[in-house]
Amino acid sequence: MRVAVIGGGPGGLYAAALLKRLDPAREVTVWERNAPDDTFGFGVVLSDETLGGIEHADPAVYAALGEEFVRWDDIDIVHRGLELRSGGHGFSALSRRRLLAVLHERCRGLGVDLRFRTEAPHATELSAAYDLVIAADGVNSVTRAAHADAFRPRVDEHRCRYIWLSAPFAFDAFRFEIAETEHGVMQLHGYPYSAGDAGAAAASTVIVEMHEDVWRRAGLDRCDEQQSIERCGKYFADALGGRPLTGNRSLWTVFRTVVCERWSAGNIVLLGDAAHTAHFSVGSGTKLAVEDALALAACLTEQPSVPEALQAYEAERRPVVASTQRAAQASREWFEELHRYVDQPPHQFAFNLLTRSRRITHDNLRVRDAAFVRAVEAEAGVEDGTPPMFTPFRLGGLTLRNRVVCSPMDMYSAVDGLPGDFHLVHLGARALGGAGLVMTEMVCVSPEGRITPGCTGLWNDEQEAGWRRVADFVHASAPGTALGVQLGHSGRKGSTRLMWEGIDQPLPAGNWPVVAPSPLPYQPGVNQTPHELTPAGLAAIREEFAASARRAARAGFDLLELHCAHGYLLSSFLSPLTNRRTDAYGGDLAARLRFPLEVLDAVRREWPADRPVTVRVSATDWAEGGTTADDAVEIARAFADHGADAIDVSTGQVVPYERPAFGRSYQTPYADRIRAEVGVPVIAVGAISSWDDVNSLVLAGRADLCALARPHLYDPHWTLHAAAEQGYAGPGAPWPAQYRAGSRRPPTGRTDAPKPRLTL
């Protein structure tokens, strides 16, 4: 096999070395346009996991690197003169120049042909002469650009400017330092990469980063390299101890996230930054490139042909990279919006920073540094031995005993809108299961406002009595559990089949007319075209919501939520994609808010003042031209100004062509922003599935309550089991007397049996 490698960075060099080591008969050539000792940046960070892979794949490289690494366990967060340290993290770093030198030596020793100061031939030309072409030519990959029709890349530029520099000493920990200047907030990311042993000078990487707006206000857009270095040294003089910073062709740049739909085209394959990037704040660039190289070399050895090897390589690496990119996105966005958090109490700020990517959580940080986590909890008023999720929260006149909400879930099991035995058992089981607040499904305010024939309603006396039966059971059998009702109208998404018979598909017979702000069908050619609501129709629906609120109060609900999300009627007034009206109820955001606010006002007048009202919103439509995160802040502010006690922050489901960015707790950043900028309590929802996530979000101050849906379908007693798994038995999660004997986790079987000693 003849292999051509374009780019002599760590990923390309390591791939070349591994391919030659695994099969010395391979002819491997590396083209690098720079000189051997040219490099950009200063230090690189590798995780213990990646180092373990290197040790297994090539012990010689591992041994050589082991002599160079600086290792440390601590992270320092410095803000407003206070330095807080968290331990137990474990990092390794070394000079990028030394890393390249080790790989150069290894490649030469194995017989790899290294061609420095030489531009690689075009990938198309190489692909005709070689069996495999590895494009490791970085974030500005010429190969990726030349074959964009095959790789289909998306390159997104982000909102911060940063510069890579070096300091002439070794930090004793990974250091995050915040500077609040007259221009705005700036941050320093610093870590040691040379301890000053064996004749090498001590040194640390220093990255200075700030929002684009701050960068311009500071005049850094008009500074040359030396001026920028001097200014950064002044901003972080305390961290540097007055010592100078140095550059290496250091320019201010914006981070670009690269995502490719495909990583290979014929016998050309992308590796490292050419295929994908992840923000430097999670320390992943070199790590991902080295792991790519290892996986590619393994797949080429294990698979019978190059096409099969490239397919296996992408299948193996893509999920790992996607997970890292999601974590990096969360981390990058946190730093982009750093100004939101600077007024948090110091320990909460530090905890928020450490858990920003969701890779570090409350539970694993407690394993790493229990004293640090306890200090964060103590500052927040969390009693020792109480997980944050089991602290009470006051919402209006209602005190919830914990932070868990059983989210609204449509069950499609009613007849003529009447809640029956199923709803009693379904909601009763979740109430017995320990959640602080249990929500009904969307309860429709009229027969025409149903999504399906199986939806519940609250427009007549029989339905009111049915809901009173459920509320009475919850209050009698699960005292301390609050029961909330979600009121809504389906709008243009109504008159459809039960979910399991065809979601969003029209009924085969018996369809009822649907209404909307504008005559736009949900799915053209599939769903019926809705009637545009007239002023009389708007008034009638407004009264239907008010009447249902009166019934809900009499039925005994503790909380009312107005459903203004997911493309149903009130949501469709808010989105510019679904509201094309030219009267007072359409146009700019203030006009699109008019009818939902009128409904909220009508509901609030009928609902008891001592019982809270929340509003669920879609904080983005996930579609071009739709509701944005900026809009969501103003929408939340308007609802809060009109009496909403909290905002339940969901996203999407407004148009069928949406493209959501799914991932763990993927909607939480929208809730976090609304909480920070509006100052209103928020309920976070969406792919929150573990008690560790709930503890982390609450303690970091990103959410006040966390709503979980599918976990409560999997386990009605999810909250009680979360308490048992954390060894908690306090007032935030009391077990019903009938279930108390089962309040400890049962043994899992013989695997838990004590093990004998079998070695000396």
C-alpha cells in the first residue's frame, strides 16, 4: 500500500508512524509546507485516556512523550480577587514543538518519507498515484475545500476573538482568570507545558479571549502583534506577576467549528481539524487528531479493503467527535456569554465554569474534590447530606419540596375530553413517585382545540369533576406533591390521529375545522388549511381559556401553565413563520405577542392570586426566519411582566422542516439565558435524564426547576429512586408509608458478593 499524507501536524505524523509500524511494507509519504521546527501555538494538552491509547498503539512514542509531559491535577478559577482551586482533574501537556520533534524522530526511524518545505500535490493527483490519501491539512484544509461537493462541510464562525501567547513560567494549575475591564469582560486560559526541567525553560500557554464587541471597544482590532501582547500583559498583570508575554506569529482570530457530512471521498480521507473542530476550551484539537489517527490505522489493518476501512473509521469516530463537539459548543457558548455569570456568588461561579460543558457534573466533581463541592453547596444554603435537587423552591404562593417536575406528556387516552381511570393511575403514580410538581398533559379548552380525539379537555362540568377526582387523589395520597394543569389549544396542529396511529396525520374521517393566526397548513398537502381567526374568533378563544382556568381552580390544581410552545395556537401567534397577519395581531414581535398576552391576562384574572402561573415557550423554531434566542428573551420578559411566575423553556415543533440540534440537556442554554437576562425563574426541559444533571443545573444556577418526561415513563418513581441512589432520606423526597419498606436499593445479584483475595 502507498499512502500519501497531506499535512505534518500531530495527527498526520502519528497516522504515518502507526501505518508504517503496523505494516513496514507500506510506503508512507508526508508533505509539510513548513520547516521541521516551525509551529504555531505553544503547548498541547492530552488526556489520560488518549495517552493510554498511545501507550497501547506505540510504546516508543509514549515513552518519548512521557519524558516531556508536565502533569497537574488542579484548576484555579480567579475572579474579583478571589482564587478558588478544584482538584482531582488530571491533565498532561507538553510543548507542541517537542511533540512534533518526537513524532518526526519516530517517523524517520520507521522509514516514513518526510518532505518539509514542500507543498503537497493536489489530492486528486495523489489519489491517482496512491492507494490512500490522508488529508490532515488543518482547519483551513485545501483538500476539504477542493472536494466540498463530496465532503459537504459547514464552517461556522463564532463570536469571540482570541490570541495564543506564551508566558515564561509554569502555572502550578490550569488557570481561568476573569478580568472585568472598562471595555467589558475578558478571560485568560492558562496551563503549563514545560516545568523547566532538563535544561528546557519553564513556560505556559496563555490564551486571552473576549467577545468580539469587547475586543473592538478595547481597540485591539487596531493593534499589531506586539501591541496586542503588551495590552494582554496589562489586563492580566496579576496572573503573570509582571512577567512578559511572548507571541509566535500570534494573531487575533475567531474560532471556527467545522462539521463535514462525509469524511471520505473515494480513497481520500479527512483527519483531525480538516474533518472537524472543537473549541479549545475543552482541550480537544490535538487529542481528537491523535485519536483519529489511531482509529484510522486500526481500521486499515482490520478491514479487508480501503473503502471498508474508511467506512469503519468514520462509523467509529463520528459519534465520539459529535459528543466532543456538543461539549465544546456548550463550553464555547458559556464563555461567549461570560458577562451573564460574573455577578454569581464566587463558589457558584466557579462551579458553573467547571460544569459548563456538561462533561464535569456535580457527582463526578464530588468524587474529584468533595470539599470544593461542599463549599459550593454551603454557599447556596444546601444542607450537608442534601443533594441540590432536593432543596425546596418557592414559586409564587406555592412551595415545591424539590426541583423535579414531571413534564406534561400527552397520553391520547381520553374519550370526549374526559380524564378517566387511566389518567388517575398515570398521574397518581407519578405523584406517589416523589416529583415536586406533576403536570397534566395539554388540557384543551374546547373540542375544536384538541390535537386528537384522545386529548383531554376542561370545557364542561363532567371534565371538571374528572380532574377534581385526580387532584383529590394526589393531595390525599401524595401530600406535598403539587399538581399542575397545562391549558392549550391545538390551532393548526389539531384534528389529527393518535400519536401511535400516525403523528400529525389527519383523521381518516370526522375531521373538525382548525384555526390559526394565518391560513397556513402545518404540512401543505397533508394537513387541512386552517381558518384565519377573526376578531370575534379571537375573543371567543380568549374566553374559552378564561373559563377553563376557572374550572381548573375549582378542580383543585395547584399551578396553571399556559401552553405557548410547539406550534399550537398561542405559539403560532408568536412565530413569524406561522403568523403572517397584517392587523394588530401580526407584524413585529410586540404585535405577535398581543393575543398570547391577552389570553394570559384573562387566565390570570380568573386564577387565584396565591397560585402560580407558568408559561411554556419555544425559545427557537430551529428554522431560518423563525423565533430566535433573542426573541425568546423578549417573549419571556413580556410574559413575566404580565404575571407569569416562571417560564418553562422548550424549543421547536413549530414547523415540520425544523432542524434541531439534539443532545444532552440541549434546551437548557435557552432557559439559562432567560433566567440570567430576565430575572424570572425558569423550568429547564429537554433530554435531562439523570439526577446528576438535575443537581448540576440547579447548583450552577442555570435552572430553578428541571422537567423530565420520558424518564418518568420509564420509571414513575424516578425521583424517589434518585433519592435512594444518592443515599438521601429527607423531606425533599418522602416515601409513601405503603412503599417505605422499599426505600433502599435492592441487591442486584451475585455480582455484588464479596470477592476473595486471589493474589499476593
